[in-house]
Amino acid sequence: MISEPEMSDDPGGDLPGDLLSNSDGPGTGPTVVREPRPWLWAVGGIAVASAVWAAVMHGTGGTTPDLHGYHLSGNPCSGDVLKPLKDAVGRRDFVTSGATVSRGPALDKLSCVLTTASSAGDGWATTYDISVSVELHKKTDPRAEFENTRHARVSNLPGYDAGSDPAIAIAESGFTSAADVHPVTGVGDEGYLLTPSAPGQTLEVLHGGAVLTLQVTGYTQWNGTNESPTDSGDPPEEPDLTHLRPAMTTAMRHLMTSLAS
């Protein structure tokens, strides 16, 4: 075994020079004096500086978000990526838009839309729109903005027309309040289903630096030969989209897989 006599405090031991000091008094042996070592201060200074630098980098967004291999290539609205949701809607004749892509040093975005319409009887038609939006945040973590939705409170400020309905004004603003947010588990880091008063269902998912949105809207409109539907009776009810929620979650998982492949 290799001993370490330089670390011994026993009298007569071979202590390093910076721990030895001769006594001024006659007949006294060496006195141990523990003076600070310069290299210890240096190491400590480096450690503190590293911790401070890490904190600064974290606070200024120095750590880039993990994109989990997502990249924008191809059109996710075409092919079978959204097939679970299309099957749940019950329509086969979807019209697919092209995918619009925006690329920048900090953010890449993609959007596309699927649309289908069918007769609802008596000159009325029901239209379904499925829209996809993908945001890849390459510089800053989007979590704070993503979580802001579940805490948001929407209010109507003075100045609107007194004859209008405040509820309608809020619904048409496009803002989503915390009351419309319902957590969804099993997709990404966090997922929310947004159900505002407008006829639509929106699933938003956060996964690292990626924010993915899948929205379904359904509405009924007049499509008859007459200019006015006044002679056709009451319009049919707006389509119920709540049964599409499980299919939206499945389609979102397919979308995430396709973006990472």
C-alpha cells in the first residue's frame, strides 16, 4: 500500500513545506501552520465561475430546446398521417391544401388544411376543416407561452357597442381562457384540448421545442339554388365534434411520428 506521509499531522512526519513553520522559542519542534493553498482558491474560483456562467446561460436561453428529431419536410395533410381523424369524420373526399413552410434562424413553421363538405339536406351543406400547425422553436423554450393558455383569463374591456353581446365579442376575439383548457395525457410533454364556444376542437401538444396543433371545425351553411334559405325551414344543427377527440389524439401521435422520421 502506498502511504501518504505528506498528509500526516504526527510530530516528526514529513509534512509539506507550506504546512511547516519554525518556532522562535528554543527547544520547540516544528509547528503545523495550515495556510491556504493558492491552488485551492483557484479551483474554487473556477467552480463558482462555472456555476454563475451556467445560471446566466440558462436565464438567457443559452440552452437550445430539444426538437426530438422533428423536421419540416413533406405535407402532413397528404397521405395517411391524419387517416384516423378523417375516418372518424366519416368523409372520404377531402381536398388537401399545399403545406406552407416558413424557416428562420429561431423558428420554423408549417401549416396545411384538409376540407370536405357533404349535403345536410334541404339545400344545406356541412363542411369540415382539419388544420395542422407545427412550430419548431430552435432558440428559446416555448413552455412558458404554452402553459400560459391554461391560466389565461379573457375579459371584455369597455368600448364595445352597447347593443352587442359581450359573450359573442369574446368568442370572436380568438382568445382562449383557462375554462376552455382540458389536459390531455399520453402525447408529448404536455397536451391540452381547447374547446372554446366557437364550433371547433383544438388539440395542442408541447414536446421539447416543438408546438403542434391539430384543429377540427365543423359548420353548416346554405348551399341551395335559392339565394335565401328562408323557404327551406330551420337550418340543421351544427355538427357535434366531441366524438372526434380520441381520433384527434391518435392522429396527433401519427403526426409526431411522421415529423421525426
